[in-house]
Amino acid sequence: MSDHSPLSRPLRAGMRTAALGLKAHRARGHVPAQVWVGVPGTTEPAQSVNFDTGHGAPRTTLDRGHHVDIVMSLVLAVRDRVDTPLLWIVRSGGPEPSSEDLRWYSTSREVWAELGLPHGFAVITREGWTHLPSGVEQRWKRLRK
């Protein structure tokens, strides 16, 4: 079977590995929203910020300026060690982008363009993942190793 996906196999495997890690860490219940920059599912360096109280509500309301500062800080922290960093969000629910995910997506596009990096963004949940720049998604009924 040939692979016609615009995403590399290692990136797809990395997002699946990140979902497996999420499932292993929190098999049931609420998954706090967390923003990551790096390479999902690898030993490459990655940085993250958790914005959730654990009750489904953000700790504080973040405006666009906060998003830009946070994303820029995260990508600068890994840029020297990761050739093509990806921003991904892990959270509860399905992998379809929420309005909050789309705000992070917009911000990440701006920051990646400013830094001259190829843009990458994904939403990863226990139910699957969505890579927004390409529109490719993967869903599963039961995720197993």
C-alpha cells in the first residue's frame, strides 16, 4: 500500500506516540490543555505550558499578545536543537480544532513566519490527531500499542 499523505511517516508516528503517552498518563477523565513545541513522540527536546486548572477552565484568559509571547518563548527554547519544530496541543475531547485551538494555530503561523520556519501545528487527543496545515487527521476507536 503506497503512502500519499503529505505528512512524513515519522511525524505521523510521533503524533500517535504522543496520543499513546497521553492515554497511558490519563486513561480516563479530563486531560488538561497543554501547548507543546518540539517534535511529538520523540526524544528531541520539547517545551510545554499547561493552561488548565484541571476542571476544564483556563487559569486565566489569554489575549493574542500572551499567545505570541508564549509561542515565541517556546519555539526559541527548542529552535537550536530541533530543525523543524511543531506546535501541538494535547487536551480532552476529539481532535477537531476548537476555537481556542484555532487561536493558537493563528498565533503559531505568525511566529513561524517571523522566524522563517516551515509551519506545523497539530491537535492531539486520546481519540486521534489533526494536523491543521495539511488537513490530515487520524482517528481511532481504540488506540493500542
